[in-house]
Amino acid sequence: MRCYCCDQEMALARKVKLRVWRDYDPAQGGPDSAAYQAYKEEMTFRWAVICPSCYARLNNDIGAAEINGREFGLAGSSRGDKAAVVNEAQYRAFQRREAEKLGLDLGEEN
């Protein structure tokens, strides 16, 4: 597994709800514009696996930190040591379940 934030290889990870922080320039359009809709989509929290070091940096009062030049936000439900610790097998099982929801087959056996 690789950390979503710092791209380091890891044996154990924290499965969190995370988003990369984006800024929006209102000059790109209002709430009905394609640019704003894309911004909203990008600012949605999504499942990610991150290393314990990045989790420690993000697990603060505001749930935000800059890592490798990018700003990340950690959902409140993943803060306060609530994020699950997962190993490679658990992560792969999660990936299979998510792929099945999309009708995809990852070609791996259980």
C-alpha cells in the first residue's frame, strides 16, 4: 500500500475520509457553472489510506495539514483516533467491495 498523502510504502495504514483542499475562484462561475460543480466534486470527502505519520499530522483540532506541498482535510469522523487501522489484505478486500459497487472485477481471488 502507498500513502495517499506522502506516497510512502506502508504495511499498516489508517483508512480515513479525506479530501485534498482546493481553492475556488468565483470568476469561474456561480453555483450553476460546470467549474463550480467540479470544485464541489473535488471537495467531497473520499475514502483513502494514509500512513500513521500523515494521520498524526492531520488528526488535530481542525483536521487539516499541508503534506508535500498539498493541503488535506480529514473528516471529523476519522479524527480522534477513530480511523480504522488496516493491513494489505484488509485494504485489498475494501478495494474489491468498492469495485463491485461499480460493477468492476479487479481479477483477484478472495
